[in-house]
Amino acid sequence: MEKYGFGVDVGGTTCKIGLFEMDGHIVEKWEIKTNTDNAGASILDDVADAVLSKMEERGISRDDVRGIGLGVPGAVDEEGVVHKCVNLGWDVVSVAEELSAKTGMYVKVANDANVAALGEMWQGGGEGCKDMVMVTLGTGVGGGIIINGKIVAGAHGAGGEIGHMVVNEDEEDACGCGLHGCLEQYTSATGIVRMAKKKMATENRETMLSTFKELTAKDIFDAAKQHDEMAKELVNMLCRVLGKALASIAAVADPEVFVIGGGVSRAGVILIEGIERYYKESAFHACKDAKMALATLGNDAGMYGCVRLLF
């Protein structure tokens, strides 16, 4: 009986590995170092060793295991072939085929942001929903689209790259991707700090924000909660830009829920309520009832999603 599954979230520094029961209960989780030396040549060997060692330690046979789900920071096609993972040093790697050969088990591979979305749908902020959009507000803005319980990866593996929707044609500064006016230039942690610095440089106003040596997104949200006018305007800007962008996404994907994660999401109610207000103003009438929810699985979302890939 296939009682267990392994979820492996491969990052540029560490691989997070979880042993799960197939009902979503996590039995054990641990990390191993991601060895990117020699173009990441040993990464899959290290993952295989970690999984097989854990099975031996716990007396788990291959017949007890559904398989291994793997999340990687790059574009992945339907066959489990990764097309360039800069953070891992990989070019084109047949990950599913190679890891399956090393372990003798079924392997399924997907993009890391997409598996995080799948994890939140299964056991997190989107639990009980089959149509969901995950938005991760961190250093950049990532996303994952789930339709009828399945990841929408797209023809080029770029499904869910919502951070690079152009929302301002007049932006002079370039995004890291080379475009101008991308969503993440305004709604990521670095984006709101960028906008704050611009505002302080051009407006001669009193604000708590000028007292911080190294201003962060958390500082801006905390100041807004203390009724600092400039901070409130910046938070309102972020919520307006993101709310309107999500309304556009809803017209294409029509999700039941938008799950908001990443470091910026720790702002909590002030963020969710602001996004929701602007979303409802701009959303097509049939999509207005989509809920906004905070992600709940944190850094474990990827591991959960990797196991959900095996269904």
C-alpha cells in the first residue's frame, strides 16, 4: 500500500525534504545542503541518497511510497525536464528521468512557485478550493495558478509570473527582468521601499520613514498602522496597484480565492483589506466574490505541494 510520499523543495542554498503520509500529514522534515559546485552535478545524487537513507532508517519499502515530488527554481516541462536553473547551475536536465533512475521510484517535477501554490491549495490558505491564484510578495513578486486542482505551467513554463505584468507604461526605472513598470516594482518588499525613497526625495514632508537608517517594507506597514500619512499613502498605493492587477488576473483565471504569501503578507489585515477594496472596485461582476486569504504554510508550502504533485 502506498502510504508515503516525499516532497523535495530544491533551493539555491538548501533542499527542504519532507516525508509525508498521503493524507497530508507531515511525518518528518529535514534539510540538506544544495551543492551547486560543478554546475550542480551532485544535487540529484544527494537528494536520492537523502530519500533512500530515510527509507532505510524508518524501514520503509519502495512499495510503501507513492513517489517523490520535486520543486525547482526554474521552468519545467511536462516530461520533468528543467530548462535552465541559474540558481542551481543547471542548463537542460531531465530531472524526473534521472532521479527516478537513481531511486527506482516515480518522480514528478514542477516549478517551485507553482508547487508552493499547490501546497497552499491542498493544506493551507486555499484549502477546500480547486481554483486558486497564489501571490508571493517577497523581494520580488511570484505567483502560481491552480485551475481544477492542477498547476497551470503554460507553454513555456512561465504560467503565474504575475510579477512581470506591466502595470505602468510610464515607469522610467527598469525591472530586474529588463521591462519597465512591472507589478513587482510597486508591490514587492523592495518595490514599496523604492517608492518610499522616491516619495521622500521629492516631497518635503514630515514622516516617521525618514528616521530609519535602512528602511524596510515592515517599517512602512508599521508606520502606516501608527497613522503616518506618507506610509499610509504608500500602503494604499501597493494595495491599489495589486488589487487592480488581481482583478485583471481574475478575468482570465476566475479563482475562488487569492492566497497572499511572502514576507510582505505578514502585514496582515491592513494589506488584505486594502487589496480587497481595490479588487472589488475593478473586478468583473462575475469575479467579485473571490476571497482574499493569507498563506498559512510558510516555507513548508513547497514541500506540501511537491507531495500533492503525486496525486
